[in-house]
Amino acid sequence: MHPTTVLLLLAAAASGAPEGKLAPPAAKVNLAFNRLYNYGEVADALKALAAAWPELCSLASIGKSVQGRDLWMMTIQNKKTGPEARKAAFYIDGNIHGNEVQGAEVALYTIKFLMENYGRLEKVTRLVDERVFYVLPMVNPDGRAWWFDHPNTSSSSRSGLLPVDNDRDGVADEDGPEDIDGDGELLMMRKRDPQGRFKTSPDDPRLMVPAKPGEKGEWTMLGLEGIDNDNDGRVNEDGPGGYDMNRNWPVDWQPEWLQGGAGAYPLSLPETRAIGEFVLAHPNIAGVQAYHNAGGMILRGPGAEAQGEYPGADLAVYDHIGQTGEKMLPFYRYLVIWKDLYTVHGGFVNWTYEGLGIFSFTNELWSSRQAFNSPQDRTPADDLLFNDHVLLGEGHVAWHPFQHPTYGEIELGGWRKMTGRVPPPFMLEELCHRNAAFTLYHAEQMPVVRLGAVDVERLEAETWRVTATAENPRLIPTRSAMAARRKEGRPDLFTISGNGLSVLSGGRVTDRWFRRVDPVERDPGRLRIEDGLRGQGTLMVEWIVRGKGEVKVAYDAEKGGLAEKTVPLPQ
């Protein structure tokens, strides 16, 4: 009986469930997914998950943020099924932008789901047994902490918190947005102005719309709440930080004057450097998923048109996974970053694929179409209707007067930060589950190396023809076409060895019917498979060897694992 089947039966027996009936999930950690968690709560949840399943989970800090917060990485694996480095690994992260918070919840949900369903669902058990998962819920813990702990909008606190002198006055971070009326919200400011270029919408007086050409305006929009703290005649021009961690990666990095927020040089930030070092130290990573928000998108590179389109063999893999994701994630669209969104230089998933050859996606979490389960984009009036009748008014603050020290009598109002880019609480768990399921589908497609038949044929005395076949039943190849093109990482190795064995020749079988072989010139016992083992493919090789006893045949793939088989040479 297969070990997984035995494990499932034991789990059912332990729970008292009859054979064939699923036991309830092993709920050891109480985490609700109808709310968001701040930095400390996410860290505590990770520690609780690691403590609840110590045989499968290990938690470690891989570095510190600018402000000294830990970058917590959870490793999930079954150590009993083989060493970590010999299994294909999947890397998951979220919250690289401080305000893009729900990526951390999806990461937490993924960990909890894997652990609760290990031994319960065969597919989950197989994934944890065969794979390794590296999960980093918070790439930007400082930005997350600032977003939760201070008044913000859904779009503010995107940066990390390394001080940046954005207005170049010699002092950093001295004039950012602030809650000037003390209501705990960071809202918009407007001032009634006959020379203004905005007017109230005829659909709803809470909405502002641009005045048409030749039409008289009523209001001037003054931006986010704030005052001129540094007396330079500007408001909110130098807030906390002022850079973008998703522009700080090595591939296609561009300096600030070409790509705003890129930082001084690639991996110049402590957070990106720690992650970069981790990824480079784990060449078994064969899949990457980064969670952002919002817009309902499944994104792949290139980030910039100048990078050129990806190799056709890799595109076929990307398209299969991305198009499957569109079916799994209602109202999400599978898109190309530069073509369908905007140009990104030095992006993370561009580095992991274009630089390292790892199939990588960015999911932009939460599509506004989900609010009314409609394929149509929501209008501002629809947003207010949703707020009024589904959220019962919770998401929006009505315009109200305020006396500003510079602008005089103004009004404050607008959307609270828990709206727009994040789902309402009652819809969060579905977002978490569907995106986690898409990621696990991607992880399932990572390569797994298997050895098929190893045939031995006597040619004379102690001379033998050994033919071996390697198989990869999964969609993703052991080496992407991009990695092979860039010579990134180690090629796969197909080897034969044995005590006293002499390998006379060896090579790839190019025609198994007519036994055509492409022999190598040197070191025939160690065949370098530069293009790897293709997805859902097989590879046959042949060796002529001299010796006796037994031979060991092995296929060793950096991202697909190690498969070995020992066969005797007939007496």
C-alpha cells in the first residue's frame, strides 16, 4: 500500500471517521481569515503554526528590516522523505509594498491549509512530502507596521521606511500626510473655489468629477490631509521613505532618473538583499509566487518591452498555468506586466525568471468586479452603492468642514484605508483560498524526476550496453529555456557509476528505433543535459561500459531532485 494511503487511513482512524470519509481538518491554531493582521500578529501566528506542526514547519528570520523587524521565513517540508536540497522548492512572498497587506494573509492561509490538510487530502500530503515551501508573508514589515499603526489610505505607506529626502531640502521625511482633524483617518482635502477644476457629481454629491472644458468648476482638490510642516510652501511632499522595493532587483535595474524608487543600486536595501541571498542560496527553487494588490491580475514578465519576449517553450508553460489560473480566480486576468499594466524595471519576478530561470507570477489580489460578481468594472457610483448597501456605510467618511492653517475653510472626506485595495472582511477568506489553491497548482507542476527502465545488454565478455530513461511527469521542465539560454544554474546530470567500472562511451539516444546515439567526447559517464528534462517528457541515454558487479544510474536535476537506480550486471 502506498505510504500516503496508509497515512490517510491512520488519520481517519485517529479521528474516528469511517474509512472513505474525510476526517475534519486538524485545527490546532485559531486563525480567522475574515480580518487582517498587523506585523506583530502575523509574527505570532507564524510562531504558533511552527509550534503546532514542528515535524513539518520550521521558522527562521532571514534578516532584518530597516527598522530592525524580522523577516520571518517559514520552511515547510517532510524531512522523512528526503533532504531539503534534493526536492523542488516553491517560494511564496507578499507585502513587498507596505499597503498591499492581504498578501500576508494569503501566505498565512497557505501554511495553515497545508498543515491542517496534511494526512487528510492526498494532494496536499503529496505536495508536502515531495516539495519544499518557503513562505515569507511580509517582505516589507516596516511599511506594513506603518500602514496599520498610523492613519493611511489604501494606497499610502507603499514604501519601506529608510529615510529619503524626497524634496531635497537636506532633511528626510519631515513633511508627510497627517491626520489633521484627529479622527484616525487619512482623508482627502477639498476647498470650494470658483476657479477650481472639479465639481460635485450629478450622480452623488459625495463624488468629485472634473469640470468639462468651458464648464465652470466648484472645487479645488488639495490632496491628502496634511499641512506644510517644513514651511517650504508645499504640503505632503516628503513623507516616510520614498522608494519601491519592487524596483530594487538585479535584472533590468535602472537608476532613479529612469525608474523612480529604484534605490542606490540593486539589492541596496536590507530587505531585498536578505531575500536575494536566500533565493541564491536555494537553487532548488523552481517556482515563485509574489502577492500584491490590487486589480485582479495574474502577471508574468517581461517588465519592460526591451527585454524581449520569453522563449516559446517557457511561454507554453506560463500560458497553461496562467490560463488555468483565470478559471480558478473569478474576474482575474492573465496579463503581461509591460504590455498590459505598466513598465517595471528591476522587478522581483522579472529577476527570478529572467535572471534565474524560475517560473514566476505576481498576483494582484482583489478585483473590484468581485464586489457585485460582475464582469463589468465598478464605477465610483457603484463603489458608493456597495459601501451604502453592502458595507452599510462603513467604508466612506462624509465630507465635513475643517479650518486649515494655510487653505482656510476646507472640507475633509473620502474612503477609509480598509477599502478599495483590500477586500471587505467577509470576502477575504475566499480570496485567500482561491489564490492559495492557484499557488499550490503551480507548485504541483514543478518537475519531479523519475527513472524508468534501466536495461542491460551483454555485448561481449564483460562489456555491456546500458540504456536508461528519465521521466518528468510534471508540466515545468527541470531547466527552463531561459536558464539554459543564460547558462544559469547547473545543467542536469545523467550519470552511471560502479566499482571498477569503465565507461567507454555514452550519449543521448536521438532515435530509439534505430538506436542512434549522439555520443559525447569527454567524460561519458557524466552526461550534461544542458536543456534539462522537458515538462511531461522523457529522455533516453545509452552507455557502453566494461566491468562486473552492479551499476548505479542517477539523474540529478538542480530543480527536479535526484533519482537513482542500481541494477546488477548479469553473471
